[in-house]
Amino acid sequence: MPCSSVVGLQWGDEAKGKIVDLLTVEHDFIVRYNGGANAGHTVVRDGKTFKLSLLPTGVLSPDKTSVIGNGVVVYPPKFTEEVSNLKAAGVSVGENLVLSNHAHVIFPYHMEEERLHEGAANGRAIGTTGRGIGPCYQDKVGRLYSIRVEELLHPQHLQDRLVTIVERKNRLLKALSSEARQFDAQALCEEYLGYAETLRPYVRDTNALLLDAIKAGKRILFEAAQGSLLDVDHGSYPFVTSSNSSTAGIWSGCGVPTRQLNRVIGVIKAYTTRVGAGPFPTELLDGPEGIGEKIRRTGREYGTVTGRPRRCGWFDAVAVRYSAAFNGADELALMLLDVLSELDEIKICTAYELDGERITRFPGDAFQLARCRPIYESLPGWKQDISGIRWLSELPGAARRYVDRLAELLELPVSIVSVGPDRSQTIFARLTR
Ligand code: GDP
Ligand code: IMO
Ligand code: MG
């Protein structure tokens, strides 16, 4: 039974949402296994735009089962809000959405903790999304103070736990800042018991559900949140998120054994973006009239979750070769190619210079990466609108050369080329290297 994974190979926002939506038709289950409402996945169907943050993109297809796995961190008000927004937009959400009983729950003290840490970071802030993701994962790994979805469903148990946890959290927060917000265990308990009733119909042992699905020959699509260069183990640490956003997160984040995965689609933008802090060797810092700003405007590069302008730069083949390798990518979906259509010249970073030496290996440490200078090769632009093109053979020669060169540098076939946000603006290229 074919299980596939859609994974971002850069710093997030590679347009994973569009690819998951396109591939949903070939699968029965769509599974989010990491992150939480820090993600923002966009789908444009027939001119209608949907933005999914905590829910899997699969919810837009009610005939499929969408799963929020145990590796996801869940903020219940966001869950409720997204479900209501979808219903208001005419998308039916019910038994097609399931939430793991073992997913961990985000509380407002997580957000306060994050705000205080980021505010006190003295120029070392990560530039997080402020959704409480990091502190919730910290509590999960720390074990003593985390609450899982299942625990919300048992009122007395929840109350007992919150009394202990909130007392401890209040002391920690006060130690971080005398201005820290303080929380009331009873009020939080009542609030979360309310959410629990909304969540209850969705809660399942999703690991068992997925294992049964595999036995029954069902097809599963894993939807990564964030990009692999934000992976807590393999990304540009410490400027990363707090989960395994690469394929490495699948096994722990939804309980499906590794050997079930037989197709890994690495999603890449035709250039690079990054939101938040951290090194970015190919970033274009060429001012308001420069190419960086042009890409930002044409690609509408503003964060889906926070609205922050995304930092923009040239495609970095050193970084993507690295991420494609540790994800085990089989093929590439090349997105937003149309955004480069107005440029005279397009650059690709093929190596870095570090301490006077040419290197092609991606340094996984932020302090080393920050010292790397990009070495570029340059290709001519195509200077022509390609957003209406549906066949690879119809792409202008220079655009085709750019696609082929990326495939060559990354040593992977490009199987999808996207030339606009709408589902229809897609070229299915059975390309080989
Ligand atoms: P994700 O987080 O990886 O799902 O990506 P985001 O949704 O945060 O960002 C991708 C953005 O690019 C969204 O606004 C999409 O609608 C848009 N998009 C997707 N594919 C294309 C494309 O081929 N061309 C253009 N111009 N926009 C695209
Ligand atoms: P999608 O799924 C881009 C970034 C934040 C910050 C860092 C840590 O839409 O690709 P966090 O709130 O996770 O602790 O922030 O990670 N970040 C993303 N950047 N796309 C995302 O998700 C991101 N999710 C987190 O900007 O730099
Ligand atoms: Mg996004």
C-alpha cells in the first residue's frame, strides 16, 4: 500500500499545502505528524483560498480521513476556530477529522513563557510564531508538566493536574519577569473542560487507526509542517522549530513504522524564503528597489500565520541537497516558478565559501552557517509570463533550463512544476534527470 510524504526542503512555506491538496485524491488518510498552529498551509481551489494551520490540508476533502497525530501540539481554541471557519465556508467537517488522544495540549502559559523568553533573548531571539509551540514541546519532553488530549476528557484528573502545574508555572513565569502574567488553575480548568466537549467527538487512538488502515491496504499521505531546515535535529539549530519537521518526525509523530513509506516528495520553492531569525546565506538584502523586494512582492511573501514579511533570496542548492538527502527524497515538486518570470538573470547557490575554502557541505550549526558566503552560478531569465502553461514542453527554453539545472544539481527528478497558486496551475512533469 503506497504511503507518501510531502515534506518541505527549505525553511518552510514551500507550498506544501498545494501539493498535499493535489495528492489527496490518491490517498485515503492525510496525516499531520508535527508542529501545530505555527504552520500555515494555503490551498487555492477554483479561486477560493483556504488557509490551514493546525488541521491537515486533507480536511478540504471530506471523503478522506484527516488525522492530527500524537506528535502535533494542539491549541484547542485554534482547533475550534478552524473547524468553524471551514464549516462557515461550506466544507463539512465531522467524522472525517480525528485527533490523537496522545497529542499534547498548549495552554496560555506556554505562550506567556515563549513571549518572555523571546523578549529577553538580547538579540538572540528565534523569531518564533508566538503560538506556544516550543514551551509545549519542552514540557512534553520534561514530562512533569505536560497534558495530553486524553487528560482533558477526565474532569477531576484535569483539575488535579492543573492545580499542580499552574502553581509551578506561575512561579516560573514570575522568576522570568516580575511583569509576567499569572494564571488561575480553576478558571483554566473550566475553560479547557469547555474545549474538551468540543474536541471529544474527534478524539481517537489514531495510532491504532493508522495501523489498521495499513493492514486494510489504505493509502496514507503524511503532511509535514515547517521546512526541513527548521527541523530541531537536522536544521539550522538553534534557529529552528521544536519538532522533527522532516520525514524523521513521521514515526514518532503518528506511530506508523518507517518501512511503510515508499514515496517522499520534497517540495521546494524556485527561490528561498525564511521567516524569523537565523542565518540565510543567499538572502537578498538589496533594498526597496532590489530583487529581494521584487520577489517578495511578486510571490506575496508575507507569513500566513503572523503576516511578517518573509526574507527572500536565491535558490540554495547546497542547503537543499543536504535536506533532500536526510529526508530520503525521491522526487521534487518545484513551486512558484512563475515568481521569477520578470528577472533578467537568476542565480543558484552551488557552494559556499567558508574561511577561504570552497565547501559543498551544509553546516548544520547556525554559527557556522552564518559565516558561509554563497558561490553562485547564473542563468538567463525567461522574461515571459508562464502562469498559463500546463505542459513542460511549452515552458520557455530558459525556464526549462532552470528546472533541468536544479534537477541536475540536486540529483533528483522534478515531477511537479507549479506556476501559480491555483490547483490548475500545475505541470505534472514525468521528468527524469
Ligand atoms: P506551505 O506552508 O508550505 O503550505 O506554504 P504557504 O501556504 O505558507 O505559502 C505558499 C504560498 O504560495 C501560498 O500563498 C500559495 O497560495 C502560494 N503558491 C503556491 N504555489 C504557487 C505557485 O506556483 N506560484 C505562486 N505565485 N504562488 C504559489
Ligand atoms: P509552514 O508549515 C515558515 C519558523 C518561525 C521561527 C521558527 C520557530 O507554514 O511551512 P516556532 O513558532 O515554530 O517555535 O518558530 O520556525 N516557522 C515557520 N516558518 N513556515 C512555517 O510553517 C513555520 N513554522 C515555524 O518563523 O523562525
Ligand atoms: Mg506556510
